[in-house]
Amino acid sequence: MNNAISKALSRRRSNCLLPLGIVLIGANLRAPITALGPVLDRIQADLALGDTTASLLSALPLLIFALLSLVAPAFGRRFGLERSLAFALVAILIGTLIRSCPLSGGLWIGTLLLSCGIAVGNVLLPGLVKRAFPEHATLYIGVYAAAMASAASLAAGLAAPVADLPGSNWRIAIALGAVITAAAILVWLPQLRRPHHAVASRANASHAVSPWRHPIGWQVSSFFAFQSFVFYSLITWYAAMSAARGESATASGFDLLLYQVVAVATNLLSAPLIKRTKDQRAIGLVCGASLLAGTIGLGVAAPFPALWLAIAGLGAGFSMTTSLSLFALRTRHHDEAAKLSGMAQFVGYAGAAPGPVLTGMLHGVTGSWTASLAMLVGASALVTVFAVLSGRDRLID
């Protein structure tokens, strides 16, 4: 009797902590990456890295996201979603700490390890949300996307000021995210007591259509790819673009903070809108048009660059929540959602990885940011096309 009561209380505690755990995992899926951009110039100076090498450092997480997206769904089926996400958090924590240590190769090894953890979290979290909250998946995805953007904004906004503090440096600045990761691990521990859930029945598996063979899979993946291309290129190089206009590192950090604050607000606003609409084409149009307007404003050096970056943040917020929600909205079952998530994030991050590299290379070749920003304008136009196409009310079947 006491054992039954204990199990019931444990299950209730686990259920109560699940939403918070989802939010905290979301908070760890971008912050370790966005913390790097504002202090990248210091890292280059300290470690004697050229623009191309620094670009490769920024692109490495995206390449890892792409590669592991292919195996993450199988990893989730083998170990269970809860345990797999716990492994992901531990990898992020250890990687963050190693990246911040003055060890030979520590920056690269730590980045590699934390990127592996983020890749698993990126793919499996939407499937867990769809399984745990099938009627409210879009709402919870919007909430954890907001947490993702919030933590990313804090990481980007605080990195340079923290590095400037007396006795501090860029290593301390990029290590601060370990606090959020440790908190997420503690909150997630009760989920490890849950039984291993069967991911899909044989019947479901045999009738499921692979997203790789369906136009929706490619449309959703292309939408995810081009919006990620624009986001990671801006988050990596905006500080350098800002410095070229004569702004300080603190000012560019504030601009990036504003960018992410707008994205957070949009994440929270877009989730209920997406839930209420069966067809997301209008929302997709807003995604692309906002990114297009923002990148054009930056590209033509229009006055008030922070305003144009904020408009791009509006598009980034809508794009992230919408693209993540489409994994659930365009599938019937959480295993199908995980497969679409895996495909979209493989194609998406493989397509986005060249973004920071090409942005830096074009600047190195031309000596200005004009060509780089023109490329981002083109990518934003493609976001508009694929966001509208994938927003149509259809399922992969």
C-alpha cells in the first residue's frame, strides 16, 4: 500500500515538473551557440584565429546538428525520450565546461560535445511534447521556443559585458550557461523514473510514409533550413557588422538582446495563433516578409539598424515557432513527428551551416558586408516561399 502511494506521489511530482523540464531543456538549445558571437573577436585575438577559422567554429555546431539529426530518432527509440534528453543535457553541461577551459583544443572539443547534446535535444523534444501533450503540442512548443529565445538573448546580450568585467574574460562569459544546464538536469531527474514508452506500434510503423518521400517533408525542411541560415549568420556576424559601422561591442550586444526579446515575444504570440489556424500560410508569409524587410534594411544601411534587426527578430520568432510546430502539425503520431523533425533538422542545419562560413568569407573577399547581407536577403526570400508552401493544411500520409 505504501509502495503504491509512493509511486503515485512520484508520478504526480514527475508530471508536475515535466512542463518546467521541457522549458529548461528548450533554454539550453541555443544559448551555448549565441554566447559565442559577441565575444568571437576576443577569441580570434586570443587564439590567433582568422575569419575563416572563426567561421568554421561557428559552423561546427550546425554540422553536428545536421549529422546527428539522422540518428537521434533511433537513439530516442533505443533509450527512451526521457533518458535520451537527460544524456543530451549532460553532454551540453560537460561540453560547455570543457569549451571554457584553457586546454589545448578545449574550445573545439567542448563545442563538439555540447553540439551533440543540443542536436539530440533539437530532434527529440518536439516528439516528446507531441506525446505528452497531444492536444496542446503547439502551445508547449511555443513556450519552449520562447524559453530557447530568452536564454539565447541573455547569452548574447550578457557575453560581452561579462567578459569586460574586472577579472573576467571570454571564457567565463561563455561558461555561464552551465548554470541553466545544471538546473535543467536537476529538474529532469524525476522523468528518468518513467517507464520506457513504445515509440510506435508495428501497425503504425508499417503504414507510415517517410517524410523523405513526401513533398511536405522537403517543404518543411527547406523552410527550417533557410530561416536557420539567416538566424545563425546574423547571430554570428552582427557584432562584426556593427563594429564596421563604428558601434561598440556593448551596443551590438544590446541590439542582439533586442533582436532576441522581439523573437521571444513573437514566440509566445505565434503559438496560440498557430493552434487556432488549420492553415498556416498567412503566418508563413509574415515569417518571410519580416526577415526580408529586416535584412534589406540592414543591407542598404538604413538608419536605426537596431530597428531593422528587431524586424528580423519578429520574423525569426515566427519562423522558429512555426517550423517547430509543423513537425507536429504535419504528422499524425509522435514517432512520425520525430522522423520529420530528424529530416528537417538534418536538411535544415546542413543547409544553414554554410551561412556563417559564407558570410565571413564574402566579407574577407570583398572587404565589406554588402555582399554578405545581399545573400541573407536572398535566403529570406526563400524563407517566404517555403514557409507559405509548408503552411498548407496537409499531412504526410
